[in-house]
Amino acid sequence: MIPLRDQFYAWRNVVFALFLRELQSKFNDKFGLSWAFVEPFVFIFTLSFARGAISGDDVHGLPVVIFMIVGMVGYQLFITTLQSVSISIKRNKPLYAFRQVQPLAAVVGSGFIELSIKCIVVGMLCASLYLLGMPASVDETLMLITLFFTLWLFGVSTGLIFGVAAAFVPEVDKIKSLVTRPLMFISCVFLVYKTFQRSTGTT
């Protein structure tokens, strides 16, 4: 009988191999991995400019850039995790011929790719705010981190449900598109909890 420690070590290696495989297949164009960071930056600052032109510099008492960062990072974390996890089971189906590769390993690998990318994006956005002279403080850091990881887990769970359902009923993918399409309009891009404040101001 194979010891549990050796089984865990083998499963960890499988997850890491699938992680690298997903990373390579996800960013195989000329921009490569940099596209994962360029896209959120361009999207957030473009929407910030558009929203600022419409509603002014502040939205719900927050600077429009910070408002869009909080909203878009949360929205993109959930939607990209859901999409990536939901197709990971089907995409890695040929690898299940190997005994060591299980569908759960594909789900974990896809989920951690999205989590890693978004954590780096958050760090780069914070650095960008500092360089732009827009320092911001967090009222409840622990709550913000908890909400971030809870949202990621919710995206993984929802994506897993859609992925398993689509394995039996392919039409579920169409239902997923219909369900996820209006999420941006009901997400925190438009309704955001006032977690951030200007470092020189008050809530």
C-alpha cells in the first residue's frame, strides 16, 4: 500500500504540472503572461475615465479609480475563476487516461492560476495608485482579505457545479453564458461596499 504522504506528494506534482499546462495554454499568444496583467489595467482605467466623465471624480464618496478597482477586481476574480474552472474538467479529459490525473486536480490547478494572477494584479494596482499620488487605506484589512478569498472559493464552487453538469448535459454551457452575462450590471462595479477611503480623508 502506498503511504498517504507519497500519495499527497504525487497529487501535488500532478496539480503543479496541470497548473503549468493551463498557464501555457491560456497565454500562448505574443503577449504571453503579460496579457493577464495588461487587460485588467486597460479595462479598469478605461472604465474609470468613462465613468469619471459621466459622474465626476467621486462615486459614492470614493475616488472613481478606487471605486472601479474594487468593483472590477472582485467581478473579474469571480467571473474568470468560474469560466476557467467550469471548462477545466472537459479540457483536460484526455489526461484522465493516466491514473494519477483526476478531474479535481484540473479544477484546483485552474482555480489557483486565477487566484495567483489576481493577487499579483491587486499588488500592481496598489503600486500604481501610489505612483499616481492616490494613496488609499483599508478600513478593515482582514475583512477585505476574507471577502477576496471567499469570492474566489465561490467562483471555484460555482465553476465546479457548471463543469460537472456540462459533462452530462452539454447544453449547460449555454445556460452558463446566459446566467453570467448580466453579472457585471448587478456586481460591485456599480454597488460597492465602502471599504477604502482616502488616506487623508474620513469615511
